[in-house]
Amino acid sequence: MIDSFQQADLVLLGLCCASSLYGIALIFSATRYRGSNRSVVVQTAALGLGILAYVLMSRVDLESLVKRWRWVAAFNVGLILLLLTPLGVGAEQVGNNAWLQIPGIPFNIGPAEVVKVTFILLLARQLEWLREERQDLRSFSSALVVAAHALGLMGLYVVISGDMGNALVFFFIFLCMAFAAGFALRWFALLFAALGGAGAAAWTLGLVPEYQKARFRVLFDHDYDPLGKGWHQSRSMLAIGSGGVFGQGYLHGTQTQSASGYSLPERHTDFIFAVCAEELGLVGCLVVMVLLAAIIFRVLLIAKNASTPFHRYVCVGMAGMLIFQTVINIGMCLYVMPVIGITLPFFSYGGSSLLTLFAAMGVVSGIKKRSIAVRRHRKPL
């Protein structure tokens, strides 16, 4: 076990741990008004398990795993279908049917968090197979096969869970990996044109629910429904603006420490960035962004030095997942993105999210270790 720990990418692990500890400090402040440390205890336990998952996943033989791609695909579909069982947490509790409540586990499990990782592995294997068998990833048939896989899983998840936010994460991962694999730009243009046309038609024909329309309207008109759909983001902007450069002080944020129902909502999950801005100011927010940028840069650096296309695609998918969630979450807090329930990686509260993030980074660490081993093996005597 000690040898496994030493062989892991300790720089990446250190960045992930630093971000998570920073996040736990913010979660403690954001939940202090409740008079309970349960969220901090759960997040700390998830961090400990996450470090273990990081080390273990760095040892997994990815090639052997994806050879059983049918089982991986069945796992993805089966885990999503579990939302239809009594284990699924209903919309009346968390806003959508996107969580599993398993007896004995102190936090809900989001199937999407787990499936993101296995989806990346499966899509990377598919791209590698197309590269090897067809020798041309720029053809329409190759693009169609990969798009069908990604959009099919995304559609299944949306229909069952109603969670559009995480579905969009799947879509962005697909875009990043397809671009890295060398898909022709004309297929991206065709895809965006088709989706844009379908979206416009759905909006015009009234197929888009009114609450989803309102989430977009408030972005362009902040006076539209300020006490309804714009409430979360108006509170967030107030917190960010009041923080200034250095913030109001840790544990001293006006909204963060208030138990009033008129204060910042979802402050330990979706709007943890606003908590940081209010109490630690611009400086604290810059530290958050630097840490996340460093993690993403490290993952992309490992992708650049990967020994096989499969490994490179996996790393690009992991980086794409982090980039999308970071940009969307911070954009939500800054009132430039709609509220779609995307949390800030490593910082927001969420046991299953933190655990799977560490497992995902463990996969990247294992890729680095194998790439170094391959280069050493190829080095001439």
C-alpha cells in the first residue's frame, strides 16, 4: 500500500487535498448557523475515503477493464435505472429524481457522479476502437456512432432523473473528447445547428417547461422575478459584492452566518463560491480558481504525455468534466449562467461527488504512472 501511495501522482493528489480542505473550511462556515457539524464530518469522511480511492484507482488496469465494455455499459444504464426503484430520492426532497438513498450510507449517492467516470472510460475505448478499426475519425459514420452513444446516455439520464445540469456535463465531456480525437469541425457545426434548431422549436412550441424558461430569462433581465427564479443569484451577487477584495472575514459573512430565510440559499453546495467571496473576498476566490486551474492543467499535462490515444482521451474527458463544472458553477454565482444544480468540484458539499472526483483523479494518476513506465521501457540502452 505504501508503494502504491509513492507511485501515485503526489502533486495532483496534493492539489486535490488542498482544494478539498479549503472546501471543508468553507462548508464549516456556510453551515455554522445550523449549530451542527454533520456536513463537515461527512465531507471529511468522504475526503479520507477519496484519498484511498485515489490510490486504489491509480492501480487499476484500465485496458483490462474496458475490454469488458459490455459490462461497463450495463453498469452505466443499470445505475441510472436504479433511480426508478425505491432507492431513488424523489423530487419533493431534492428538486429532481437524481439521487439514491442507500441505508447505512450517511449521504445520498448521485449516479451521474459515478457514471461520468465510467462514461469517459467507455467513450475513450470507443474512440480508440474507431481509430484502430476504421482508421478515420473524421467520417460521418464515426461521428454518428460516438454521438449516438453520448446523446443516448444523456437522454436516458434526463428522462429518468429530470436533471439537465449533469446531462450537460456528459455532453461537454463528449465534445472535448471528440475534439481531442480529431473529429472534423463540420460535424460539430452540424450537431450544434441541429441542437439549436431543436431547442428553438421546443421553446416556440411550448415544450420547454416555464420554470426552465424563467431560469434563462432572469439572466438577461435581472428585474424579472427577483423574488422567484432570480432569488438565488441576486443573493449570490449581494454576497460577492459585499466581500470586496479581502472579504468580511472568515466566519463573519453577513449572509453566510445568518439563519434568516432571506439569506443566501444553498450556500454549502451550489453557492459555496459566493460564501468564499463574502468572507474571504476576491483574494479567497482567486485562490479557489488557481487551485482548480492547477488541477486541470496537471490533468491536461498528463494527457499530453500519455503513451496511448486511449489514455489521452480519458485525461481529456476528466479535464473537460472539471472545466465545465467549474465554469458553470462560478457563472451561476456571478449571474451569467442559469442555475442548473452544478456544484464546484472539490469545494461544494457532496460526499459522493468528492469521492468520485478523487477516484477520477486516481485514474489520471495511474495513466501518468503507466506512461512513465512505457517511456522507460522504450528508452534505448
